[in-house]
Amino acid sequence: MSNTEQSPVVWSPSEETLSDSRMGRFKSWLEDQGFGPFADYHALHEWSVDDLETFWDKVWDYCGLVCDTPAKKVLGKREMPGAEWFPGMRLNFAANLLRLADGSHGSREAVVAYCETRPVLRRTYAELKADVGALEAFLRSKDIERGDRVAGVVTNGYEALVGMLATTSLGAIWSSASPDFGVGAILDRFGQIEPSALIAVNGYGYGGKVFSRQEEFAELIDGLPTLRCVVSVQQLPNQAPISGALVTPWEDAMNFGAGKSPSFTPLAPDHPVYILYSSGTTGKPKCIVHGNAGLLVNHAKELMLHGDVGPDDRFLYFTTCGWMMWNWQASALMTGAAVITVDGSPGYPSLSYLWETVAEEKVTHFGTSARFIAGCRKAELQPAKNLDQSDLRVVFSTGSPLLPEDYDWVYDEGSPGALLGSIAGGTDICGCFVGSTPLLPVRRGEIQCRFLGVDAVAYGDDGQPVSAGRGELVCRQPLPSMPVYFWDDPKGERYRAAYFETFPGVWAHGDFIEFTEHGGAIIYGRSDATLNPGGVRIGTAEIYRQVETVAEVKDSLVVGRQIDGDVEVVLLVVPADGQAITDDLRKQLKTRIREGASPRHVPKHIVQVNDIPYTRSGKKVELAVARLINGSKKADNRDALGNPEALDHIRERLSAVGLLPE
């Protein structure tokens, strides 16, 4: 059976979308200048990687990005690692995100902030810019300078955006974590980058409960000796602020700098704007440094062209400040859209809360995780039937592969009129390799396309593109948002080891992917978690696709157990409420996997557990369980897990059924 037969079309662009979407207009704009003509999206993509420098130059111009001094050329050095983007340019990241804050657009909503502990907050672009200027003036008064690090332990709300914009306006570097992280996990991150300033909430609300963090964050301040100031945000209005000699309440900091304008300090194209972190499940997280111009132009392409986000749109991406999707969401400000932030539990006060917010706020672009969409399917939600979705054009999904059945749910019950954009990339590039476009149909179970300017292919073990089937996701040419370096890696050794050791000079991303005959993509999970029973490479997502559509299954995790020179597949299953993993259910699961995938995929062992470990950004932690079952002595970083107790329970269950090494 061909991929086309396996993947029926579930959404198609209208003629209006093909011509009037931002990507459609970009295509016509290029053709008017003598490029092309482009028969379709795939022809446009082929040109974008064949003429890489012209493509990125045109993205910069079409998206209206601004700089103080233009670049001498688009690419200086091309080799990876070490590609040099826009040499000679001087620009400011925050200036670009706030480029529509003056004039008539200034009176339009920039941020609408929802959270569980405070009333909804609405701010215009003019108000946002004024607050950024005020906070920048306060930070400067505390001797925060270009290149200093400003850390935020903040919720996904207004203050986080103001903090980031003030930081990047003055030329300092922003790095954030979610307030539900343990102090140890935060110190593992911020302790490496030695911040000069900290912006921290005094607690947060989640699922109808309030979590005070004043004492823990006082301990955090003590653990960061380089701090010169701390700004305390009253996320819990009725509770005390964080205490300490360095602490200034948010309102006082804003009053101090009231009336001051942002400086929008011009900086080099590779000047750092963000430090993001790897998940840190196997030790201290890697500190991934993202640069000024490269991140900006890539986000412009992704949001404005692929996402079709513009000044009349309303953009809601459910995220925390410890996930790269927060940084991606923040860049939507450059489009002039209203950014709707939501902090709290996606399931409180009910699982339909986010869909209700989408309807109430007339959201045009809604982003969430594949896990949330699967939860809506299993709960049999019907937002399309019960709520007004007339404004919703795009639903983004990321975090893990989206099951074919979740496409069915979106188009039957979720949001039938929207483009379902499954997007995939990572913290490493703070963006995407593959994802959505308004110029192609959506096929069930498939990501639509390679992104423009991304020379992504699947490599076999021989370092050559595979003609059919799956392989390692690689990128053969530089991408502007590849990290400029890792923090405290002066010779670039850890950077090279992370991405360029497998195939020298080629970025290996660590995902197992197949590109279909019509240009779509299917991701099969992390290649470092690939199973090899009988020497056959299997992606874990192939098993999840079969297991997690069974009504009796709430969640699952699959790992390989090394034994006698081979690998046994072990499947951990969390039963749905009121269910248990019986012999009949085990038989049903094995039959479904055999018929839906292959006999090689069938697990040797199926073990009932009460929870699956996840990182704090919502990704399954397969490697920690694989190390456990294979007797690795390497300690896992429990602070990086959202629910470390799940690992303890799994250890007990595996021991009870004789699957742990002696």
C-alpha cells in the first residue's frame, strides 16, 4: 500500500487560501521579481534550499524586519558548525517584536493574559512598549548591562513578555524556567549562566490549587551569588512577596522607570538573545544559546509564512516558560497579532476550558500538544459542536507525534474547518524542521512538509539519503536559528558532539523520520530511543499509534530490554479509569500491534503501571526507563521530571515481574 493510500486528505486549501494566505502572496511576490514560476509549494521549497541566501534575504524583506545597519551579505561562512549569518548587520530583537507598537496599531491588543490566580489582564501594543521601557530603565539602574543574563522564574503571562523584551532591548540575555520546577532543577540551569538579575513569581496556581514558592525562591536567590537585583511578581496577590535585600516588587520597578522608552540597543547578528536548555534528564542540562538575527528571521518565516499569522489575528499557544514554545509564541508579537497567554492547568476547570477560551477570545491560531489533543479525543469532547469556532483557522500541535486517530478527532469533533498543523523541531533550533503550510492539503497522520529554507532529509546509517522508508532526520545546510554556541563550551566540543558527530558537517537532529512520496513527513520518535529487536530498527511512535487508541489504555511507554545479544520490547501501560491490564487486554494489544505495525513490534512483556514519567515540557522519558531496565548505573536528574515518583513506581513494578537486572 502506498503512502498516498495510507494517508487520505482531511483538509484542503481553498483557492482563496492558495492566493491570499501570506505564503501564497509571498510566492506571487517572488514570481513578480522574476523568480520561479513555482508550480506548487514543493517547487518553492526546492528553490529555497537551492538558492539559500536569496531565500533568506527575501524572507527578511517580505516580513518587514528592521535593522540599524544592513548586512554585507546573507551568509559569510557556510560550514556547519560555524555558519555566519548576516555579517555586518546591527539590529535589536525587541525592536522587531515591537515594530508595530507605534502609530495606529499601538491602540490594539498586544497581550491578553489568563491565569488561575488573577483577573484577565489586557494590554495594548503602546502599553506593552511603555512597560518594556520602564522595566529596562529599572534594570539599567541596577547596572544590568549588555551581555548580562536576566533569568525569569515566571508563569506564561504578561510579566514574562515584558521581562524578555526589556532584557533584549538593552542587549542582555533572557533565560526562563517555569515556577513549578524544583529549586535544584532551576539551579542546574541558572547556576551555569550566572545571572545578574532575576524576575520571579511568589507562587502559582494549577488545577484549582495554589502553590506558594516564597521560601523556595529565597533559597534560589541564595544559590545565585551573581545576582544584583530581584524583581518579585505577585502571581499570588494575597500572599507575601519574595523577601530579601535584593528584592523589588514589580510595581515599584515599573514606577521607577515610568515614562522611559526602550533603548532598542543595536547589536551584532549573533549576539545572544536567549539561553534555552535541554531536558536535563541525564545530568545538568545543556545551555543552548540562540542569536539575534537568525532566530528572528526564522521565527518570521515560521509564524508569518507557514503559520499565516498577521496583525488581525489572535494567537494562543498553551505553553510554560520552561518550553521553547514560549519563545516561539513571544515572537508572534512581531506579526502584530494579539498574543493570548494562558497559565494554569489545561484541564481546569474542565478539559474544554482552552477550547472555550479560543471561542471567547475569537482566537484564529490555537497551539497545543499532541498529548492534549489525544486527551480530548479520549474524553470524547465535541468543541466543534458546542462552541463558536468561526474565527479559528489553524490548530498547531507539537511535543510528540500526532496519532492518525487524533487527526480524525480534530476533523470530526475538534475543529473541522481549521488547518491542523503538526509541527516538529526542537529546543535546539527554537523552531521547526517540518510542519504546516497553507499551500498544501493536510493528510491523515502526516506532517505536511519540510519548512522553507530547511534542507531536511532522512539519512541511512551510511550517511546517504534513503530512497524510501525511514532514517535519521538531518539538515544538510545551515539554518539561521541553529545555536550560536553552548554556554561554557569554549572550544565547541559539546556542540559538535550534540549534532555533528554522527554525520560530519551535517546536522543530525536525533529524530527517526520518513518522508513520504508526496513530500509529507512521519516522525517515529527519538532515534536514540529506537528499538532494535532482531536487528530491525523500530520507532517507538509506531507502537504508540496502535496502543493509545485503545479505549482501555490511558497512557503508555515502550522501551527495549537488552538480553542475550538481542532486544525485547517492553510495553508499560497505564489503564484507563476503572480498567485493568488483563490477559485478554494484553492479547488484544499484541494483536493490534501485530496487525497495525508488524510482528517485530509486538512487545515481549506488557506491564501495568500507574503513571508514565514526563519531562516538565510534556515529553515521555523513554531513556530513563530504558537505562533502568538495562541496569545502567548512570543517575537520572529527577529534578528534570514533572513526576519523578512515576520512575520509582516503575522500578517497583519491573522488579516485581522480574524485569530488572540482578
